[in-house]
Amino acid sequence: MGTIIERRRRSGQISWRAEIARMVGGVKVRESRTFDRVAAARAWMRARERELEQGGAEPASIPARRKGATLADAIDMYCSDQTRPIGRTKAQVLRTLKGFEIADRQCETISSSDLVDLARELVASRAPQTVLNYLSHLQTIFALARPAWDMPLDPGAMESALVVTRRLGLTSKSAVRTRRPSLDELNRLMIFFAARHRRRPYSVPMHVVCVFALFSTRRQEEITRLLFSDLDAANSRILVRDMKHPDSKAGNHQWCELPEPALKILQAMPQHQDTIFPYTTDAITAAFTRACQQLEIDDLRFHDLRHEGVSRLFELGKTIPQVASVSGHRSWQSLRRYTHIAQDATDRYKDWVWLDRAIRTAQSLPAIPSDKPRQVVAHRRPNALKGKPQGRP
């Protein structure tokens, strides 16, 4: 049985997408088509299902040669054909792109000018760096569509569009971020998080998470995936699973060294379950963003703690290989932007009181009850933080 989904185009016009998914001759068939009227969508879906049942028409996805396949069809085919899980960001980008009018265009009719128009629509509400990210994910589908599914998307049109959008300023590469938190900002955040955790013992102990992020240089998602079974305390290292990689992070596991402060925090964490930090990335992002808003700390992100941690290692006189063994950078080229930092004989975190306080908090953390799964710990999602924050932290 097929389904019909109501969709709203960017122009505000309502369209109807008919989708069919069934087994035909031992092969899973997925077909879809978009119509301006729901009656037309129902009629096509019923007629197409009858054809497939009677064996009177070749399934569109065996192979997907039929004329009329849309960009949305190509996106669906890409998602259904993946043998590895699609990352959360890419999945969100592809879902968003299906809401634009170009998604309803037939593949053979999409030109570079159509893609430039898409970039113009995107840049109206997004930064040029974000627009480039959207087009880059779409570029993968353009490269695969014809050889993989016989869908006539033109990779040359995408390549031309990327050149044009860059020259028009619609897309651009992300600027190198150099924001580092001051010690005063960190102290204010720690006080805020500690007070919040005393009121809500089962909330994310953000002062513990932040201190660990700073000294370990671990990314947010990596922190939530760390396991006690992957901790090699004797050699002061931990296996970081699915580490970020330009091509694919799935299965990209890497041993990373743990500076002494980071190791102490891990050893202090309660071993109620194998996951060391049983919290969601949404919960961490929401808590950090909300705290910065309420404390009026401008332009600070959780990821800046990693930048601060790497910078600190260089300031202590560590070499690029030594820093890479902690941060996990495979390319030393990525660390070159840190090498201009002047080495400092003193460590401003040497007597930082929040390291010991974070360790004591970690030692006293309660077990998360079985009726409070990881998702429940996330009090608010990040998209609920737009505008002025309301209520208590």
C-alpha cells in the first residue's frame, strides 16, 4: 500500500507526493511522483500499484530508467541505497532540500542555472558557508545518479553551479575560527553549571563535561560515545570510535592519548554503565548555548573548548606529533594554524580550582535510573533556544 504526503513548496503552494514501496520479483521497488492535486496523486498510485501487481510494467527502480524521475526521487534512492548510516547533518540537509521546488523537477531538466537559483534561495536565510555545505551534499547525488540508478542528473551542471555561486558570493568556505574562552568566561560558566547541577542532580553535569572537553580536546559527539571498555588507563589513552573523517567516520576508530587531568576525570566517573558520559549531544548543546545566553557570553561554542585545549598544548611547548596524538588529527596540516602560538612557561590552568571540583562531582554522580533514558536528560532541544531565553536555567 502506498502513501501520500502533503508537502508545501517554498512558494507556499501545496503539492502531493505519492510514494510506493513493495517487493516485486524479489526486488524492493521504491517509486514516487509529485502532483499538484491529491486526486491525481491517488489515481497514479492506484494505477501504478495495479501495474506492478500484474507484472505489466517494469519497476522504476530495477533500474530507475523511467523518464520523469525527479531530484527528490534521486535523493530518496541515495538514502535507501546506503549500506552505512547517513550522518545526522547530511540527513537533515537532504530532508530540507526536498522541500524546495527544484526537488520536484525532472532530473533531465535541471541545469546549472536552476542550481544557482537554489543557492540564491538558500542564502536568503543561511550563511554562504552553509549553502556550500548543502550543495556539496547534493553534489554527491549528482555524481552517483546516472551511473548508479540511471537517473539523468548532470554532474557537469553541478560543477558549473559551484563555480558560479562561489564567484557570486553565494557560497564560501568557512573562515578559520580562532575564538578562545577567557579564564573569566570559563569560571562564570563553571559556577553556572555547578549551581544548576545541584538543583537538578540528574541533569547533565556540564562543568564536568566542559572540563573534560578542554583537557582531552575531544569533540562533543566523541565524548558521548566514549566507553569504559575502551579506556586503557595504564597507558593513559582511550579508543575514540567513529572519529570525524572527511570521507567517512563510520568504523574510523583511533587511540588518543589522555593528558593527566582528562584521565583523572574519566577514572572518577561512576561505572554504572559502559558509556562514560550517558548524555545526548542535544542536551550538551542546549545547556551550553542557554548558559552563554544567560551569562551574556558572546560567540562562544562548545567546540571552542577543543580549540582552547589544542592551543594550550602548544603553549606548553608540545610538538605537532605530540599534540596530534591527543587531538586525533590525522593531518598535521590541520594543526598548522595553532603553531603561531607563543610558548608559555606557565600553565594558566595549573591551579584551576574547577579541575578538582569537576573530579569530586564526577565521583558523586548518581546512577541514571532506568526510567530516565538518555533522551530524557535533554531538557530542551537547541532549536528551542532562539530568541530570549525564558525560565530558570
